[in-house]
Amino acid sequence: MHAMTDLTSHLTYVCDSRDLPSESAKAVVVDARELVAWRDSAGDAHVWDDRCPHQGSDLASGGVEGCVLVCPSHGWRFDINGQFVVPLRVFSESRRPPVFARTYETVEQDGRVFARLTD
């Protein structure tokens, strides 16, 4: 029990686990940070900045498809590591460097979701 308490002592509470059903996203504000908490189809919780790196849209307003978070504005898709997933038909036409959403280490413990909110 002490090991888990030590683990969460360096993390910030984000939301209750029950507030994140499978394949859902939720906008959360923690310490003036606008975040998106979301759960993928594998049951894992994730916490990211709630801004798409493309044009700054709220990712929480998008959808979750399997293990991918989809931006509502232009349909940009990000895998669980925050990396933009380029469709194969676009990949051959585009040689841009990888694009990532800002992600945070996320831990789910005792029915609560925590994140290590670093700058």
C-alpha cells in the first residue's frame, strides 16, 4: 500500500475512473491546465493537453476510435503515444516530420486517474 501512495504522491488527480467509459474523452481543467482525459478500447486511461497540435482545436470534443483519439476539426488521428497517425494514402504524398500531441504519464489507481503534469 505504501508503494502505491508513493507513486501517486508525485502525480496529480485528474478525474474518477467511472467518468471515463470505454472509448470516451472528457475535458478537464487541473491547475489552470486544459486537459483531455480519455479511455481507449483496451481500457487504458490517457491524459493529454486538450489542444490538437495541428490548429489548436479541443481534442476532448473529438472522438475515440479504438486506441486512437480523433480531432473534431480536421479528423487528425493520434495513437496512444500522442503521435499523429498518417493514413497510408497520405503518407506517400507527404514527407513531413512526425507530429505529436502533448501527453502525460497516466496512472489509474483505486478508481481515480492521475497524471504527472510536467512542463
